[in-house]
Amino acid sequence: QEKYVESGGDLVPPGGSLRLSCAGSGFSFSDEIMTWHRQSPDKARGWVATLFPVGATFYTDSVTGRFTVSRDDAKNTMYLQMKSLKPEDTAVYYCRKHGSATWGQGTQVTVAN
């Protein structure tokens, strides 16, 4: 049974940086396309980034140039490095493999003074 554990969320000021982690289990992590998503209180959950096993990455327009996704397959872990954070990045961040119907508990990122 696949499982996702997100961590690293925190309260940071605008312009700050943060690194999120996503630990996956119950599947062959290194073979899977992995994705990040986020949900704000007033919005539906939306896609943020995709990371292919060979390393190709894709980002939603609003985070391009500010967020970087990476993976450590030896640790079954994916990361989301976020910089130049904005208040509109405030959300619960989730990860899962592409095509999965399972969600983890997410990790809260709050960008505010």
C-alpha cells in the first residue's frame, strides 16, 4: 500500500526560503514520476511540479524560477526547494506519484510577517 509523508512546512516571511520533503513507500519509488500539489483554504488543490525518474522537471507558471524539485532515490524521498516565497504560496503541500489516488497528510507552509 503506497504511503506519502510530507514534512518541512513552516511559517516564513515573504522572500524567505523553505525545503519540503516527501517520503514515499509501498511502491518502487525510483521508477515513478513524482508530483507536488498544494491547496490553499480558498482554492481547490492544484498541481505545482512534476519530477521524472530521469530528472526532467515541470512547474506551474506561478512557481517557475522560484521552486526546484529533486529526488534522492536511495532514500525514497523527493524534495521541493522553495525560494522568494510569496504570501500566495501559503498552502498545504502534498506529494504523490503520478496517477495515484492516495494523498498524505500534507505539510503547512505559511508565508507571512
